[in-house]
Amino acid sequence: MGAKKKVTRIVLDTNVLVSALLFQGELSKIHMLWKKGVIVPLLTKETFNEFQKVLVYPKFSLTAEEIKSILQEEVLPFFEVVDQTESAAGVCRDPDDDKFISCALSGGACIIISGDKDLLAVGRYKKISILHPNDLTRRF
């Protein structure tokens, strides 16, 4: 048998995740990376709840059925839901962004993908690199 392919565990911030799923363009390439099994995105209960809240924003005009389909067909089969076992409180300038670092720490992710200036300003935390989405699409 051949050697197992190493899959990169990552965390996508909510805006990147929503953009990858709902819009065509550079970020939609990230969607294809997880569908092909090149990356395994991680979620915690907290990051998943935020994602669900954002999907119902009126600006996206998604029906309840469309949201259900996105979750059941595009997210849950490909994402790993991890228990938050570690906390990164106080790492980011915006405390609301600490949940993404906590998710990465808890799930053993080595990369967080974000367009958020507060997360990007951290740059690196422990063994986690915080990268712009373009950096991920160039890497893969």
C-alpha cells in the first residue's frame, strides 16, 4: 500500500468560510480544497454557531432550506468538529476573534485562514500561522 497523504488541518474564520461557500472567485478555491480532501477545516461549537448566525443575514437572501443544504452537504461531511479544550483568551486585539485561535489549538490545526486585520496582526501564535486566504490558495 502507498503512503498516506498528509492532510492539513486548518481553521477558517467565518467571513472566509461564508465567502468560500457563497461566492465565486479566489476564495471558492478553498471550498474545492476541502471537498478534495486536501485540507480538513475544523470547527468548534462556538465557531459553528457564529457561522450559522451569519448565514441567516438578510444580505445573503438564503432560505432555511438553502442553509440546511449548505450545512448538510457542503460543511458537515468535510469539517471536523472539535471540543474546545484550550483557550486563547486575550491573544487578539478583538476578543471575539480568540475563538478561532482556541479552535486551532484544540484541534491541532497549524493554520488559520482569515482576512480579518486583527487576526492577521497576530501572525503566529505558538505553532499556528495566521494567513491571508491568498496565501492558502497559492500554497495548494
